[in-house]
Amino acid sequence: MRRSCSRLLLVGFAGLVVFGQGCTSSDDDSVDASLPEFKGEPLKVGALLCVSSAFAARAPNLERAALLAEDYINGSTRAFPDVPADQIPCRVIKNAGEQHACGVWVGADADGAEIRGPLKIVVADSEDRVDRGVAAARALVEQHGVNTIVGPCNAEVMQAVFDEVTGTQTVLVSPTVTADSISMLGDRTADDIAGGLSGYVNRTITPDYIQARMMALVAGNRVKPEPMIRWDDQLPDDCTEQPSSYCRATYNDLGISGGCMPSAHNALPDKIFFRYSETDCANQADGVKFCEEKEGKNYECQTNPDNGKQVCAQWKERKWCTKVVKPQTAMLLYQDRPFGQGLRNVLVNAWETLYGMHVLSSFAYDPNEPKTFGNAITELFTNGSTRFDELSAAGSITDTTLRFADSVVFLLAEATDGALLLQEWSIRAPTLPEGTRDVFWVAPDPVRNSLLVNQVSFDTVKNLFVTDPGTLDINKTAFFDGLWNKRWNVAAGDFVGNVFDAVILSALAQERGGYWRMAASPTTALGPNDSASVKEAMRDVSAGCRKVQMSDTCVDTVTPFGPDLYADAVRAVRSGQAVRQGGVTGDLSLSPAGDRLADFAVWRVIRSEDTPDRAVFFRHGSLVPGAQGIGLDY
């Protein structure tokens, strides 16, 4: 069924259609034995990814995620290696005379019976370049006839692809582009806007203006668990020798725990629960004995703070000296490109207008001129220190115990820039104003990467926090990890859940579009959907109905379906029910502009257990924008 171009084929991707400049794909009529029987032809969906680019470290996993979604939707034995073929969820016949729910709707015969065909993901390489991205998108549309494209990877390519290729003719669903400009691409007609319909551009990741507001919340210590905590695992276990503002607390993979009050100085050694299993221990009389028998030594029954379930958790003893800080002052070091400029503008407004804090200084750096990074650091901190002293003298900083060192630096950078800027800061800090070495850093998700922790020491980044919109929903992690690990023997990485969700949302829109067409013409033979049918269905299957405003309530009873129940969602659409499809990254409800509001993970840096000078990223906790009063604007 598939053939691959070897020039761009990645190891482990046998069977995946990949093409780029000077390399085209062709179909293969061979039968895929891993699939159930289909009456219809394959339905192609494009995946415009960045195989050979600066994003390429993540690209193989983005492709794996797209292919995994294809296999999952098709009911392939590759996605369910441990399940008998006739028990794969979409293959189970629940009502006599019905078809299986695998694959996608591709048409109907004159008797009103649906025709199903396998979903086929066609991957093209944008190389993260506008010219190559446009050429690849054109090939997807013209050579492969796709009505939907998942991708591309960055805002500039997406803008160009929309302007020159897809427009209001092909649906785009990006799993990675967060730029606010995407919400305003002009993909909705006046009728779309009046009817609350989605346009042709959607995304399964949260836009930048939401991330900027979440960053401001994190930096101001307005969330739980409180991230802005000075801590040092090299201080003595007995914290009584530290200043009274310090206390001893524990740290695990879900954040700070313990009272963290001075009265806790002399508490007994803490058990740090750092690994929560899936073994249920809720009804066990002796949770320690049960868990040690099931999981091993140093396990006992505990409540997982993320989902409230009582499970066997592994512990170790470790103590920390900590101090909670609530910063009131900030500096901004941002990339002089739309990505950095957009985040900077929203952050300044949130920090100063919404929360009444102070911006000390702001500096735009040129990512193409790394030799100027040192000057950027010097100006940012010199000007920031001067402004801090002015505000302190005027009594404008309400907490008089705060120092310049208690300020936050918003680092609005890409991966490579972030690592270089932090290196430059560590070199220059001794010559800069007092407190420079101890500031907090808050950055968006591109900064959380292996380049940073491989190039920068722990002591340099120990006060770094990163907000991440491309994270798995805690309640769907086990489901997705189970699928992923059985299919691929590699770590999942960033944005894979967003890609998976983009594919299943697009596929369910094909189902809804087909159902509407069959309802309108019950005795007419129908072919595959056009892009207009898919576009009109996207918001319906994500939000449960075609809302004019995000706050509207659906008239019909809406049944929510998680990604693990996708086959049941297909059956519900088939029967005419209103559905709301959730994803492995959480709620996928699209706004009228095609945006979605997802939960965020907050990551911080801790010292590596194996290599003390090396930093590793540790998940500090999760943030729900809606719970913080933050919603979509468009």
C-alpha cells in the first residue's frame, strides 16, 4: 500500500511515504496484512513535517506519531501487537449488520451504506524553509489530492503555505505552530464567522498569547506548586543554620511538597515519592506490604497528586533547604523576530497591567548575530539593576525584603539561542551588578532541549523554569505511552501528542462530514469529502457542536470521547450523536479561529543523580489556564 523515497527515509520508517525536492512517491497496490478488510480506497491525509531542518531532532518522532495515529485509526495489528485481531476496538462488531469502525469514511453507495477505507498518511518534508514548504504542500495537494494537511512546523512556512497553496481550499491543522498570527490568516468567510464555523486553519497546540500569560503566572509565583523557590541540595541537611526564611522541604517529580515553613526545620527525614506506578492499592489493609510484594523495595501506597488515585509509589530520602520567593520585578531578553516580539508584548501587559508588577529592562537580540549576545546580557542586567534601585528608593516595590537577585528574566528564545545566551550570562555574571548570578529564568518550551543541558552546567541553570504547551494529559499518558512503546522503541519527546491528536481530529471530521452528506442525500452514491466538508466538521467534533462563541452551550446532549475510545466516537457519529473528541493532550475544543486551550506543564532544572555538574529537566507540575481565569481571545 505504501512506497518510500529512500533519500529522506528515516531508520525505522519502513512503509512511510516520504518525499521532498527531487523525490516523489508512488502508490503500491500490495495488500497490508496488518489491516482489516476495507471496501473503499485509501484516504490520503498530508503531513507536512520538517524532516531535514533545525527542528529535525524532533522530526522523526513527529513522523512516528503520525504513523502511529494512522495504524491506531486503521485498527492495524502494528498498533495492537498484544491484542487478538478480532478484539482490536475498531474491529469489534457491536450491532448485527454494521461495519467495523476502522479506517475512515470515504463514501457511500446508492443504498445508503457507508464505504470505509484505510487512512493513509503522506509525509512531506518542508525542511523548515518557506520555498521547500510551499513546494511540498503543492505536491501534497496536486499529486496526492489531500483535503487535509497536518503541519507545518513553523509560522513562516505555515503563512506561506496558506497564502500560496492551501488558502480556503485545503484544511491545515498544525500540531506545533504557536504564533498568534496564525489566528488571523483570513481563512474564514463572513458566513463562517456569523455561523461560528471553523475556518481552514486549525491547530492542536495553544497559541503564544496564552503561553505568555501562563509564564507571567509562573514567574509571579501565582500557581501551585509554587515554582519560584530558592533551593540548594548542597546545603547541610539541618537547615537551622540557614537564615530563618529558609526551611527544609522535599522535591519530587510533581513538585515541592512539605510545609516549607521555618517550623519544619527539625522534622524527620522526608520520604520523596518520585515514581508513581499504575498498581491500585486503594483497598489494601497493609499498603507497604502489598506494594513491596507487587513492585519491590521502597514502595508503599500513596495518592498520586495528579489524578487522586491511590497507587504504589517508590520513595527515597532526600532533604533540601528552600526559600519561597514572590518576584515583583522582571527583565525581558527576547528574540527580535515575531516569535519573541509577540511573547514580549503579551508578557509586559500581563506583568504590569494585570498583576501590577514592574519591568526593569527589556532587550531584543538578533539571533543571526551571536557575537552580540554578550552585549545584550550586559545592557539587560546593568539597566535592570539601575531601575531596581530607583524603584526601591521610591518605595514602589512593596516587599522591602526583595533584592535585585529576586527578579525574573523572561528568556524568549529558541533552543540554540537560549543555550548560548545562558552561557554568555554565566561568563559575564561576576562582572555585572550584585545579584545577577541568582536571578530566576522563565522560558517557553523551545528552551527545554538536550542542547541546553548538554552545553550548560547545572549551576548556571538551576533557577530555570520552562512552560510547555505540548504535553500529554496526565490521565491519557498511560494510554499513549502504551501505544507508543509497543510501536516504537524510543522515547516519545515533544509535540508527539499534538501530532497524534491532529490526525485523529482530522479523521473524525471526515466521519462527521460524511454523515452530514449521507443524511442530506440518503440514496445517492457519494465519493470522499472535499475540504469544505472537513472544514465545517472540525469544530463540531472537537467542541460537540458548532458554537458561535466559546461560551455557548451545545443544544444537543454531547458525549465526550477520549482518544482511547476513538472507535466508539466513530460509531456515535455514524448514529448521528453529538460528540466531543478529546486527545492525548487533553481537551481539543477549537475556538471559532481554530485555536485550542490546553493544559501546560512547568519544568524546572535539577541536578543529575549520575553526573552532579549536569542539569536535567524535571516536571514541576501542571497548569490549567481555565482554572487561572485565562481563556482564548479568538
